[in-house]
Amino acid sequence: GESVGLHLPTLSVQEGDNSIINCAYSNSASDYFIWYKQESGKGPQFIIDIRSNMDKRQGQRVTVLLNKTVKHLSLQIAATQPGDSAVYFCAENTGSGNTGKLIFGQGTTLQVKP
Amino acid sequence: DTGVSQDPRHKITKRGQNVTFRCDPISEHNRLYWYRQTLGQGPEFLTYFQNEAQLEKSRLLSDRFSAERPKGSFSTLEIQRTEQGDSAMYLCASSPGQQQYFGPGTRLTVT
């Protein structure tokens, strides 16, 4: 069935280091992917997105990499800060029926040590 | 703040009661989504509106759940005869296309 999964439930990094959060997806028909950040008690906050016709996209301190061959998505955060501590979700749009519904993975908790 | 608002933010209800949640999307967005999120999990899709038309419903949306978007603006999600398993965060998102903007959610606790 359709699913989006993350490799690690928790990632702990030192402040100032780079973070890499990974995600594996199963539906090769997915054409759009998003990374969200969710802080405790809040809704998911958009970080960055990428379409399936791209393999890399950069934002401010964040980069998303898409490897369609192995159905893998990663989020790289440069110079990780305490404010980056949150749960990170990848999500895919399978494109089925073009409703735009997102399928989310279970999330990776990023802990930033000062 | 994404511009999507939800009300109430928290709701505690007794099993068997009905509850209704409201979502006000970003005004120019024609797409509106409801998701449910349980502790430690990612959001799960419940239903989708394009303008006032409800175009997709998940199998998760049992007959106790109903959603409306009467004028293509705000939306309501009603749960009838609540059960303890309905306890979750209910998230609303709006979209002009593919990128979805989420509200803060309504946390429902059924006792």
C-alpha cells in the first residue's frame, strides 16, 4: 500500500552541526514531496517542497534531495540551531485523482544539543 | 501563523456527545483538507473540498463524521456520538494548488 516512512525516529545533533533527516517512500507514482516541521502543540509548518522532475532544491539553510531510483528523500539542515528542535515529517502527493491529499510518514524528532 | 485558523483549539467531551470544529482557510484558497493526527504519528487524510464540493473522503471517515464547506469558505467537521478512539488532533489545511498550509489544530479529548 501507499506509505511514507522515515529511517530514524530520533536524531540528536550538536548546535552548529549539519542535520540530515531521511525518508523512504513507496509509491513510484508520487510527483510532489514536502517537508514539514511540527513543534509541540502546533500544526505542521511548511519547510520546503520538491517536484519529481527535480533532484535537488535549496532554501534558506535547508536542502531537499530526491532520489527517485531508490525512492528516497532527505532534508539537510545547515548549522542546526536550538530553534530547529521539532518533529520533521516528509509527505508525498501520489497524484491520484489530483486531489492533492498528502500521505505522511511517522516523523523524526530532531533534538539540538547546545 | 499560516493564516489558517481553527476553533476551538482544545475540546474535552464525554463519550457519546457530539462535537463540531471549525476551520477558516486562507481566503483565496479554493482547496481545503481535514487530517487527523494521533500522538507520535503523522497526520492522516480525512477529507478534501474544492470550493464547496467534497471530492474525496477517507475510509477513516466513518458515518459518525461529517464535514461541510457550505459557501466554499470556512469548513466544519462534526463528530457524532464520540468515542474514546476519536481522541486526536484534528488539523485543517488550505491550498491554492499543491502546497498545503496547516492551521494550529483542534485537540479533542474524549473521556
